Amino acid sequence: YTEDWRTGCTRALEERLGLKEAWQKAHLEENPESYTYTCEDDLKSAGYPGLNTLYCIHELTFRIVDPEHQQVQSIGLPQGQEFATTEGEFNFNGIGAEDGLPIGTQLNIWTWVRDGNA
């Protein structure tokens, strides 16, 4: 099964950044001129040692429609501040300092980088 790249992009933005499809449609604008497609063939798989893989990479740029809109504050705008997302169960109740985070949890810190063309 090969997922349509646009569907995959929407899914990735939701899974990695927590941006629901409706939010994406309301606040993101695709730059169609930025789209590139490349293939990297015969690479060692990080997930399956000894298996060579083919990666097909779709890259594109999105712009925030209105960086001043209240709903884009969740991703650090309009100031361009860092923001965080989580993966896994972040239930801190009953966890002592010596226990650390529950297994399978991850805190992702994201930062904005200014486009040199802006």
C-alpha cells in the first residue's frame, strides 16, 4: 500500500504536531512551486538491519495564512516561540523523581526558523 502523498502530509502534521485536518485547512496555505520529489535507493534500513530500502521523499512548503490568528498561538505564533508536543501517556501522578517518565513517552520541542527568502 502506498499512501497518497497529500494524505500522508495531512496525517503527519496531525500525528507529529497535533494539527487536526480542519485546523490545517483553515490556517495553512501550500506553496505549489516549492514541491519536490526525490528517491533515495538502496539505503540501509534503520528499522530493519540488513534490509536495503527505497525512500520516496515529497517536500513542500506551507505558509500560515494569518500568523496573528488566535488559533496559531498553539504553535508559537505570531512571535515564533518554541512549542511542545507529546507522544505517549504523560501522566505524572504517582511518578517520583527517581522513576523518570513512563516508558513510551516523548516530549518534542519544536522551533521556528526564519525563511531566508522572507
